[in-house]
Amino acid sequence: MQKKAILDLDTGIDDALALAYALGSPELEVIGVTTTYGNVLLETGAANDLALLELFGAPEVPVYLGEPHAQTKDGFEVLEISAFIHGQNGIGEVELAKAAAAAQPGAVDFLISSVKEHGDDLVIIATGPMTNLSAAIAKDETFADNAHIVIMGGALTVPGNVSPWAEANINQDPDAANDLFRSGAEVTMIGLDVTLQTLLTKKHTAQWRELGTPAAIALADMTDYYIKAYDTTAPHLGGCGLHDPLAVGVAVDPSLVTLLPINLKVDVEGETRGRTIGDEVRLNDQVRTSRAAVAVDVDRFLNEFMTRIGRVAAAN
């Protein structure tokens, strides 16, 4: 049965790959994209989403502007490391034609109304900070009870990537992520534990480049930029991590990962601020509202990834 999907993106390169993965998955109907900050400023991410949707043959999918910064801050500036990994424009300095469509305000209201309308038939895939989701929880008391959410974020069994304990998406707004985990919403956490096992190399991007279409070449160019950044930041990996696409993959097929039922929290005080860990207060609760991925079927996921991205790349 086809599910409706909303992607909540801070569109850098792996968000772009996640968007292509979702559009190339017949199991999902993408009904909208909500934008957040993180890899880029909110407005830059929205422009990227609009241009990519047009490039990928889905210009009818609406884009909604979300929260521009963390709930406890007054503004947001892109980190130098984010600009290094994703480029100043977020998509590896690849220049895309400006989309004909414009982003609309109201991401939080769109999330709330979509959950009310579609319920169990909707999955929200969040691959940036959790600020929009936290705002939806605060604005509508029924949102958490009815939302089904897959996030790319966190690190349960491995170190973080912006500190020894914090992963970047969670670290951008730890309070929002903690609100999400403790809200009672059904959350599947796809963290660094599994995403750093899913590696793409230039052998893969060469397959897209051979297709010769505008979408294929753009995807190859931006992903090669991403791989080059990983050569500097994590040379031991031998490729780039498919962080955000794996969240989409699990939304399509949860059997790609091994899930640990666990009530989670985020540390919001002290030096471990941003750490994702089990919530000791709810340790013995019979109901586990969140699940954390602790293992992944790498070969099967990479095959699914190349197949689904390939559909979009070949057609556009």
C-alpha cells in the first residue's frame, strides 16, 4: 500500500539524495516538503528543494517554509564545516535553474493538518533539526499521538560527529529533539550507528554520469563534491555516508535495519548537551514510543538506493 510522505529537509547534498530516493520509490507519494535550517539557511534550502523538485520531474510538490532557527536562539549561522561538506549553496556548488514555483509559508501548520487528514497513512521523514516537529507538538496536542516519524539524527552506540557525544541534526536544537522523543510520538531514529555503514563511492556516481541526463549529471556532480569532503573529514571511511537517504529507505522498508525499542531522550544541560540516550525515567515503561536503528543490511540498502535514484536520474 502506498504511503503519503512529507520530507522535512535542510537541503544539503544528502537531503537532495533523500528527495530523489523518495520520488523514485513507488511505495511513497511525496505530498510536500517542509524546510528547516542546518546545512544551509532556511531560504537557501527552500530554493534548493524547489529547483531539485523541478529537476527531478516533480514541480507540483509544494514546499513550505519552516522555523528559521533553534527554539532557544534568535538566529542561525551555517557552520564552517557544513559549508565545507555541502558547499556554500548546499548542493556542492552545482548551479541549478531557479524554479518557477515559490515556497509557501506555514510548514508547521502543513505538518499538523496533514497528520490530521492522513493519520496512519502518512510518514514524516525529518533529516534536519527537529525544530518544525517540536513546534507542531507545541501547537497541536493531538499531533504527537497521531504522527509517524522517521528521523535522521542521533548516535546511540557510536560517537557523535560534532562532539564526542552529539550528532549534528540533534545538536542544532537539542531541546526540540528532546521534546520530540518525550512527546509520545512514534519515532524511528536512524542515527550515525547505521548511516556511517552505508557508503557511496565514485564508482556509484559514475553510473549516474553515464546516463547523461541533466538530473543524473547534477546528482553525480554534487555527490562527488560530498565524497571529496569525506576524503578530508573521514578518510578512514572510503566514501560518503548516506545519512538522509537511509531514513527514506527505512520509511519505505523498515526491515532494512534492526530496530531497538527504547524510550529516548536528549541531554539538554551540561557538557553532554545534544547526546541521544535512553530515558532513565521511562526505562521500565511498557510502551516504547521510539526505536533506534542499531544495524543495517548494507548491501540490500545500497541496491535499493541505486535502483530508486537511478529511476529519477534516468527519467529527467
